Amino acid sequence: MVKENVVIGDICEVIRLESIFDKKAPIFSTAIKEDGRYEQYDGKAVVLHEEVRILYIARNKKIILIETINNPKLSKCLIDIKGLKFIREASPSEVYVKEYLLGKTITKMVPDKRVSEELIDAIILKSPMDIQFIKAKLLSNDHYSRVLLKDGGLLGLIPEKRRTLELCRLAVLNEEYAEKFVPEELKSLVNS
């Protein structure tokens, strides 16, 4: 069973699918509003014994909004606390992601131990400009591509030595202004 003092971010296991609430339950819209990220709902798509993260706890502490974390098809649903088994507290990285998604602003470099693939995904989704607060050594060209798909003008945030021809082309394709940040040696190749 779940411990009584479970908190947002804790990781649990789904032990009873019959404890999942129907999407039409009135508490569901309140929980989605409180969580504030997205309204994806897959209900019983949550698999028995799937690891889930707690996103929202209703006032009575019996109804919990959860999301899958190891399933490539992310789902979010409401479940009675009796349908969960506590596994572990959220890691510092997981807590940081949750705080960011709830509105915490990033104003300085994120410590390496707080950086995770989930945080990078959240930054790209919520505010791609915040990628500047992640050390370049922790970011791949794929991460940069996804940032540039959101805003090509952010090419200027990518260290110049990491600005490949492919990234520059993608940036300029999405934002003509990005040409300003294309290294001189690549300028003639970007538009060809």
C-alpha cells in the first residue's frame, strides 16, 4: 500500500486497475487544472505494475493524479490511493522537473545532477530558450534540433563550435533571422 505521507513526485506502482477513475469524474478536471501541463488522458492504458509518478493529490489524499514514466506512450489518469504501492521518493532530478513544469523559473546553470532527459524534454516543450541553462556537454545535436524546430533564432544559444551545417540549415529554415548566427565558413552552404 501507499504510505500516508506520499507527496507529488513520488514513484509508485499500479497494483489495481479497478481503482482508476473514469475520465468523467468531476475531480479529474480539477486535477488536470492543478497539474497544468497537458490534458492527455489514456485511463486504463496504464499497465498493471507500471511505474508511475504522482502529479497531484486531492485534498482528501485518497485520489491521486499519476503519469506513467517508463512507458513510451505517456498516459495520465486518476487513481484511488488504494490502487498504488509506494516504491520510492522522487530523485532530486525528478523533483526539479516537476517544479519547473509547475512554474519555477531557471535563472542560472542547472547543476549536472539535476539534468535529465525529462528536464531537457520539459524545457524544449515549455520554454526552449531555457536550454541555455544546460551545459552544452549534456546536450546532443538531437536536443538542439528539437530546440531549433521550436525557434530557429535560438541558434545563437548553441556554442559556435557545435553549430553544424544541419543545425544551421534547420535554424534558418525555421527563422530567417537565424542566419545572423551561422558561422562564416557555413554561410555559403546553408542556402545551397
